[in-house]
Amino acid sequence: MLLVLVLLAAAAYLGVSRIRWGAGGSAATSTTLAGSAVGDAVLLSITQDDQTRVAVLIAPSAQPTLLVALPGDVLIRASTGFDPLRVFLDGPDEEATFQKAAEGLESMLGTRPVARADIQWSDLLKAVSSVGAGSTAPADLRSDDAKDAAVVADVLKALLAAVGTAPGDAALAALSVNGDRDAARAALRALGGAAAVSGAVPGRLVEGLGFAYFEPDVAGLQELLGGRPPESAVSVEVQNGSGVVGAAQKVSEVVSPLGYTVLPPKNAEGFPDVAITQLFAASDALAEADRLRGLLGRGTVVQQDTLPPGRVIIIVGKDLDTSALPVSGG
């Protein structure tokens, strides 16, 4: 089972070997959830060098209809915790990890993909070039961030805009698709150029010592989907136990962009002599506390049943170097 926030040990997922597909464009296995039908949502992995650089959720039957591109390193939440999407899509146990990815994407976007397919970036560029579009798209996807996702979304939209014309239909039929080819092509045809919501998931790249991931912007994502950003169900209070001036404020600033309700920082009861960072969490917020512990790189998670639902309290100890934390604000 994948560990929560395995992204903090980047080698753990960069070194995972991906599923190899059969020759001639037909998949050795087909990853499809039960009950899929023509026009159901499909997750497309846009790959390069055997890695998912960008994933695209195509949902022609959703309300609203979707074409949403996500960086391969976008952080999603599944039953096992938080991980970059690439960990789920490029892992060795394809069926189990795809279902976890589907679960996380449903939580994020409100739509659950029922099938998954892979398309090489170079093949997608050839297809869009054959309909007279996409000439300015880069030959390589390098950044794994929102810029790459936006480029992929634009290329796919250019291809789908031609669906229904002879060149567009020919390009889609000739496009090399691995995995559930029929479901992928059916979803692309059904969507055509008519996605009500299209583009890249908004957010920011978070980098630290030995790790990097793409953090979705909760409010921006809700705006993209045409809704209002919900008030976070998880509240975080940071307390300074270390005695370092501004330590709790710095941790609060790091936590704030993650979509939680961040309460005003204050001094801990043991200030200024707390040696070890601890995260106290209500029983329903343990996964969030694990996520925060991974971000901080320090701390022990302790369940505290006396806390209100959704509450996490971070006690900053002397072992946490706040100057080494990721800079907030992207």
C-alpha cells in the first residue's frame, strides 16, 4: 500500500516502473470500472518517457461537461491519503491504483472516471498537426505544472474542434491510444468541441528539500467548475512552543494555501520549551494531520478525542526549522 505523502520521498515514485502495454496499440489489459458506457468519463494519461506528464479528465456526460487537465504531480486524496496523481497512474498495481485515482478525482472534480487510456504526447501532436493546428505546441513536456497542463488542454481542444469534419475524424481514428481505446475515443467523439468547462486545474508548485508536488487551488478550482469555494471542513491552529519569534505565523502561512480554515496563531502552553513538534488531531482529521506532518517534515501525529471535529493543532517545537519550509504564495 502506498504511504501517505510518498511525494516527500520523490525517489519512491520516480523509480516505480509503469505498466507496459502490448504492441500495435492494443493494451495488455484494459482498465475500466464496472458499468461504463459510451460517453462516460475517461481519464487520459498524456505520457512522455514512460511517465504521466499530464492527465486529462474527459467527461461528456457530466454537468457541466468537462475537459480538465491536471499536472502529473497534482496532489489528490484517496482512501490511503494524499499522493501525486502520477503515483496512482504509473504504479505497478494498475487496477487498484486507478480506482484510487478515480476516487480522488471524484472528490476533487465531482466526476468519477470509469476508464483509463494512455496517449503519447508525440502521437497527440501528430494528430492535431494533421488537422492544421497545434504547430506552436512544444515537442517536450518538461515542467509538470499548470503550464504543461494548459498546453495539453489547448492541443486536445484543437483536435476536438475538428471532430465531425473528415480531417478531424480521420485524425481521431488514427490516434494511437493504449488502454481502453473504445471508451477513450467514444468520450472524445461525444465531447467534441463542446466542453462547458475546459482548461488546466489552477494551483501552485510546492517545492522543498527532496520533494515537489502541485497543490490545487481549492477556491480557483471551484470557480473553474462554476461553483463557490466551500468553507473548509478542517481547521488548523498553529501554536509556537519553540520560542522562535514568528514560528507559528510562518507555519500558518505555509498551511494557509492548502484550503484549510487557519485559525490565528498563538503560543503553546509549554512555550518556549517544547522540544518536539506534535500535531494533535480529531479522529476525523488524522489524514489531514499526516498530510501536514509530511509538509513540515517533522512532528508526531496524536489523536485527541477532546478536540472538535475537523480540528488539527500544530505545536511547533525546537526541532522544526521554519526557515527551511516552502515559501507560501507560489
